[in-house]
Amino acid sequence: MTRFLGRLGGWCARHGRLVLALWVVVAAALMGGSLVLGSPVSNDVTIPGTDAQRAHDLMKTGFGPGYDTGGTVQLVLYSADGPLVEKPRKKAVEDVLARLRTMPHVVGVDTPFRRGGISANLQIGLIAIRLQGHDSTKAAENTRALSKAADPARAAGIEVVAADSSTPADKDIKTGPSEIIGVVCALLVLVFAFGTLAAALIPIFTALVSVATGLGVIGLLGHVLDVPKQAGIMATMIGLGVGIDYALFLLSRHRRLLADGVPVVESVRRTVASSGGAVVFAGGTVMIALSALMLGGFPLLATLGWITGISVVTAVLTSVTLVPALLGVLGHRINALKVPFLRGGGSSGSSGSGWAGLGSWVARRPWQVLVGSVLALGLLAAPALALKLGPLDDGYGAKDSEPRRAYELMDAGFGPGVNGPLLVVAELPAKVAGKKDPVVDRIAREVGDVDGVAHVGTPKVNSSGRSVLLQVVTEYKPSDPRASGVVKDIRALSPPGVSVHVGGKVAAMTDAGTRMAERTPLVIGVVVLLSALLLLLAFRAPVVAVKAAVMNLISLGAAFGALALVFSIGLGSRLVGMDAPASSSYLETVFFSVPIESYVPLMLFAVLFGLSMDYEVFLLTAVRQAYLRHGDNARAVAEGLGSTGRVITSAALIMVAVFVAFIAYPDPMVKTFGVGLAVAIAVDATIIRGFLVPATMVLLGRLNWWCPRWLDRLLPNLSVEGHEEEPAMEERPEPVKAGV
């Protein structure tokens, strides 16, 4: 692999302008096509094999318009100046109803002047619009058109908002500010790291091309696949971080070789053959971790994982092709535009640096460092015991967003449960005549008697007479754990011969939590095993491979501890932009607890495990090369930390800056990822890579590179880095074999 990468890097350096032009054209074409054709997203949370999915499938059969491939949109009306039933306002609302009934794909409009459609104070009303035959991937556009039809009500002084989490006010929020902040912070770190503006701009430009290419592909995929609405922002967040980091690693090696007098093209060839191999392996571990999410049994999570992985693939491709091209075009001008008063360390990498000193200090007292690191990591992870998982609802949305405003109005007018109704579908043993049948009446009565049920709607029997549908409103908001308890209690009902199924968002997320709990051990096991196997192939050292996997798991504890502290305990929820409801007490405002979606920890695990492995690979390759030169394990650890510490720290600072910038994004899920990723990367690059890993490697000694003879014969000759540019070896030790 290293020879192929070396030839590829050399060719790109010699044909730099051509490669640069090709990448710009490809990125512009894909991004342009996505902008022109649109980037459809889906909120599909189907989970095959669950009770909620069974209820959904039954609803599509024979219940009429709005229950099949169409859907329902609700417009919430609020009259602050008086009742909606007063003549001028009522006339305006009736005009809105008439306009809605004439719109395309609208097959039913329920007036707010009905039982259950207007609040007790007559100031809040709900218009339910049933759609059929529309393009379900254009939810925002459809909702925008329906909301526009309510302008006569607005003219009469009535506030109208759409109760739909895909409304334009929420969906069209752009990531621009977060991207700009992240890029600016990354540029500052790169300027301090390299001391020249020319060198600092290469990783930024490469990452932007990579992200644009990835987003273009994702946008176009939305026309043929169900792409989650968070996919774009996740791809941008991860793509910026790894794109800049991978280019940084390559650029640092190239500048060191140039400083040693190696010609430009030869330097690029060696850089891509060596550090390029590490980039491919690092990207491979991220892809393995994200691909393992397919075993989670949750299609939304699996799709989010592999689509996010597209940004990692483009980052690797631009790193081994576009970066060499830019280095070839610039030549020695890579050190142009020096920034005054900044020395820049990208070209030295001297083992006499402060990081080498730290490595030597750790090597002299490994046991003390090991104990101290474990205690520090234990303290950081301790809050994770309070981690609270649960579904998020629109009540946690951005304070000024339309979905949150609709949520609060519906809560005030009809109670918290109306924001997350349960859809109960009962399969009947025999055909019934209609909703007055005794069997149907008994089902409705038993459902209504369940603790926590506030209201049961009028039963609806399907066209075959073999299923009945009930809309059930609980006493609890969708994110309240007690709402999930009501779901389970209704499912436990057992009228003679009747199968009761519960659907709706609350039921779906309840099933998602159960599925995640069942599948999490499998996903973690597969990710750890495959990543350890990849490291074994790279380093031919079983102990190092297993230890690296364990170290990556440790950094996750700190991430989950931070999430619990900020969101579950609520100590920092306000700092990250989460706003408590207006009705909250002072204490509730200060400690505003926010549930974390059940699939977030597993997604976070996959992303973090892959990203943490990046730094592990780069540190281990440096230690291994030093050990192969002279055979002194403690000295090799110090030299490896000294040669990579500055680069890894710069890379971690960049990634932390990018992730922190995205905390400003209004989506609560993105905020949780921003906090978790930023804390984990910071801990990983400092406590774990700076102290824990070196201490354990010193204590393990020659066992780090031990490999049984039989395994050494079985493993293919695959290496992360090429060694043709290594200096003459003082003494190359023989690999440590079993029994030696």
C-alpha cells in the first residue's frame, strides 16, 4: 500500500495544477447540482420488527386519507385579544379553511370549532390538514404552502404557527456561522503551529473542498434514499475536523523533509507513502466504526452513520491527492507569508521539544503517572452514572423557532400530551360493523382506563372491519419517561382475541431505546474487534492492538461524563444555548435537564472511537519507528511523543474548536455531539495520549511489540508507514517472538 501511495503522491505533485482543477470542478459540480436540484431529507424513524412499526403498517391499510403515504399537518391558532369564536376572527378562520380545502393533495381539513379542537379559554385552536399523494420528502415546502394559506387569519390578528418539526423555520437554519467560527479557529491554530500563512491555508482549503464534495454527494443521494435531516450537519462537523487534521499530519511531515534538504517531489512522495498510509488507516478505523452502526437494528442510525462516513472518505481522498498536488504546486513557497513573532514548529519536530521532555518524565515514573491518569479519568467519567436517555420533543427546540412556539401553545391549550399522541391500532378477531360495536367500545374503554391516559379519541374502523384506530393523548409530554410507561401499559392490554399495537413518535422512540439497549454490546464488540484487527495488521503487535482499543474506550467515559453533567444534570445546558420553558422556576432554569436521544451514545461511540484511533495510529507509528532504530523501549516512547506531540496537540485543538463551534447550532442533537466530541478529543489528546498511553507502553516494555511466531507467519506484510525515508538505524532489534 505504501508503494502505491508513494507513486500516487509523486504523480499528484508533478501534475499539481491538473489535480487541483479536477477537484475544484468535481466539488463545484456536485455542490452545484445539490443546490439546483435540492437536498431532500427524511424524518423516517421506522424500526423493523417493533410494535410501533407494526402499528404504522396497519395504519396504512384501509384507514383512509392521511393514514397512508400522505400525512397530517396541524396549524395552531392563537388569539391574544379574545376568543376565536368571536365573529370577525371566526370569519377569518373559516376563510382559511376554505382556502386549505382547495389546495393540492389536501383531502381533509378539520375545523378548530370542534370538540377537542379548541382550548377551554377559546383562544387556542387546531386545524388538522390531511394530505394524500404529495411528495413526502418535501415536508418543509408543503408545510410552508399550507401555512401561507392561513394569511387571512394573520390579517385578523391571529397568530398561526405550524406544529411540525420539519417546518421551514426549523429546517432552513443554516450552519454557516458554526462553519465560519470553526474554520477561523482552525486557521489560527494552524498559523501558530506552522508560523506561515501559506502552510496554514493548505489544510483549510483541502478540508473545504472535501466537505463541499461530501455535502454535494449527500444532497444528491437524498433524491434516491431517505437521508436524515441531521446528516448534512454531522458530515460537515466530522468532515471539517478530520479533513484539516489529515492534511495537517501530511504537511508536518513534508516540511520536516524539506528542512532536511529533500527535493520537493521526492519529499511529497515520501510523505504520502508514510503519513499518507497512516491517514488511510486512520480513516479506515473511522469507517469501520461508523459502518458497524448497521448492526444497531435502527435504520435511521445506520443511514446517519454511513452517510456521515462519506465525509471521511472524501477527507482521505483529498488528503492523499489534493494535498500532494498543492504541495507540488507551491514547492518551497510553502514557507511563504511568515507571520511575525511566530517561530512555527511544523518543520522541526525535534525530539528535544517540550513533548519529548514530557515523554522522558513519564518514562521515569510510569506507575505514578498511570495511577494519576486513571484517577483523573475516573473523576471525569463519574457523572456518566447520571446520564438520562429519552426522546427529545419540540419543547427543547430553539427558543424563537416555530416548532417550539407551536409546542408551547398546544401545551398551554390542550395539555402536554397533545404534542405526542399515541396511535393505538387493535387487530380484531372478526369483522365489526363500525365504531359502536361492543368489541370496539371495550377496547376504547380499556385504553381509557390505563393510568396516565388523559383522552381517547373517537375510534375509527378500517375498511375491512378488522382493525380499529384510536388516537390517545397522555398526561405527559413526549420526553417524559412516564409517557413511555403508558405505551408499555397499553401494549399489555389483552382483550379476548385482540392484538393491541401502539405507534406514534413516543412509541417509536420507546422501541428505539429498547433496540439500542439490546444491540449496543454487539456494536461495541464488533467495532473494538475490527479496529484491534486493523491495528494488528498495521503493527503486527497483539498487545499494542488490544491496548489501543481499550484506551479509546476510556476516552468515551469522559465524553459521557460531560454529557451527563451538561444535559442530564443540567449544570451547563444554558451555556450551550438550551432554554428552559418560560413557566420554569428559577432552580429549573439554572439546572435545566435535557434528555439525550437513545441512539446518540451509540453514534457518539462510533465517531469517537474512530477519531481517537487517528491519534493512536500516529503516536504508535512514531514510537515503533524509534524502537526499530535502537531497541530502547522507554527512549522510543519519549522520542515518539516528542516527534508527534506538537502535531497531535494542534490537530486536537483544531478538532475541539470545530466541535465547540457547532454547539451554537440550534438542534439539541448537534449540541450533544458538539459537547461530547469536544471533551473526548481534548481528554484523548492530553491525559490519554500524553500520559496514560506512554506510561502503559513503558511498563509493558518489549511486550508492546511481542508477536507469536504462528501469528507473525499468518499476518500479511502490511504496514501503516513506509520506512524508506528513515535514517540509518543505530541497531534494529529483532521482533519479539513468543518464547524468545
